[in-house]
Amino acid sequence: MRLLITGGAGFIGSHVADAALAKGWDVAVLDNLCSGRRENVPAAATFYEVDIRDKEAVDRAFAEFQPDAVSHQAAQASVAVSVREPQMDAEVNVTGSLNIMTACVASGVKHLVFASTGGAIYGEVPEGTKAGVDFTPVPISPYACSKFSVEKYLECFRIEHGLGYTVLRYANVYGPRQDPHGEAGVVAIFCNRILAGEPIRVNAMRDVGDDGCIRDYVFIENVVAANIAAIEGQISDPILNVGTGCETTTKMLADVLQEKLGQSVDVSPSEKRAGDIERSLLNADRLVELLGPVVDIESGLGRTAEWFADRIATENAS
């Protein structure tokens, strides 16, 4: 298997690269290093420093590496940024993705796995329910709109060009190596600030002082497993939710991480952020049916906290 990973120097993509190399696959990483880090790219992977908006550079990389499959993780991944800069969001997430799709067709790629968003695409998920893939998407941010648009383009490319695909609708992904970018970056932000003894804030769900928005936080290990399974053809579903089905508030994150890190800091209430969904929760039953149990939030946050603590200790010792 020859796998090309866009955004492979980033949090999720670099973990997918590690797992693919562990299986003995040939791996190429395509990343512009805007938010990804060169040190995240495994030494055994071929690296192309390319922006997915640069169609000619994308085409050259595909022509040279000749991938069998693509894991498309590269994206503008912040809801807040998409609200401020919707044109840029669309350039990266829509036009950039079209460049990847057309390169796939030209290079004879058999399958593309697309990192979509379950955390934003469904809009508000009513109390007492979980959003399944049959839940009507109600994207309310430019970021969610761009991801949903790419899903529709993929179906067009399947019909017109025979490009196989799997859409993975991620919940809020967290884990070791995460940078504090995007909404899901709250775990990384909290870890860094707690370890530094700095105050953290809880953005309101509705009113300042509440426990914050309700989210489905999924550990990186489960996200990687879904990507690998999709590439290997173990997932027949064209669209799959990758989450836990368990709701967590921002305040709960703050409390658990302080406990796991053994440090207490000031936690202050803050106003609701523009573009924030109040409640997002995915139905992950099909994921569990296909790949087995997911990592629970206590275990995942514990492993994440340990990684951040070790990293800070190493940096302080050097």
C-alpha cells in the first residue's frame, strides 16, 4: 500500500502516518507546515512541503509518489477563524480539496478517506438525542459548510470518475501531540495552561457562568483506527461517525484535567464564542460495531495529560 496523507505534519495526520508505517506501508506526507510541524513527520515518510491550494504542486507530488490511497486531513480547522475569514476557509477546505480529488483521478487513486466534521456539520443536536449519519446536516458555520460541500463533491467524483471514498465525520478529537488550534484544541490549551499554573476560562454555552458547551470528545487512537480501517476496506459505509456518544462539558474537561495533572488553577467564566454550537453529540454505535469499544474520556484525558506533562518536563530539563 502506498498512502499519501495530506496534513500529515499535523496532529491527526502524523498519527495516521505512524500507524501506516507500522503496517509496513509506503507513506508520503503532503503539508504546507502552516500549522503542522516538520518534526511530526516520521523519518521513514516521503515529505512534500506543499499547500493544497497550489494545484500544480499537488499534481507533481501525486505524479511522483503515485499513491494507491489518500488520507485527506489537511484543512482550515477552526470554526472561529472560518467565521472571521470565510473566503480563506473555502479556499483551503473546498478548492484545496478539489485539487486533491482531481489529482486522485489523474493518478488512479483507488480510495480517498476524507476527514469531515461531525462536531460541526449536524448543527444543534437536541437534548436527549445523538446525531447519526441519517441526521439532517444543519451547518451553521463557514467551516461546517465547507466540509459538507466537500462531502457532496466526493459523491460527484464517485459517480463521474469512479473515485472510491469514505467520509469520516469526526467528533472533537484530542490526544498526545495536539496543538491548541480549533475548537477541539481546548484539551491542549487547558493542559498547557494548567501545567504553567495559568488560569483557564470556560466559554459559555448560553449564559456566562454555565458549564460550557456540550461536546463529544474522541481520542486520537480511535480516529487513527478508523482511518486505517477505511483504507483497508473494512468500512463499507460511505459516511461514518467517529465519536464516543458520550457528552462532556468544558467545565468537566477543566475539572478532570486538573485532577489528572495534579494541579489546580483559577477557572473563570467567559462569554459564548461566535459560531459555537451549544450541544454536539454523535451516535457512534456503528463505529463500535465495526471497530470495537472506544477509549473513554477519563482514560483518554489521563493519557493526554501524561504526554503533555512529560513534554513540559523534557523541555524544562533541556
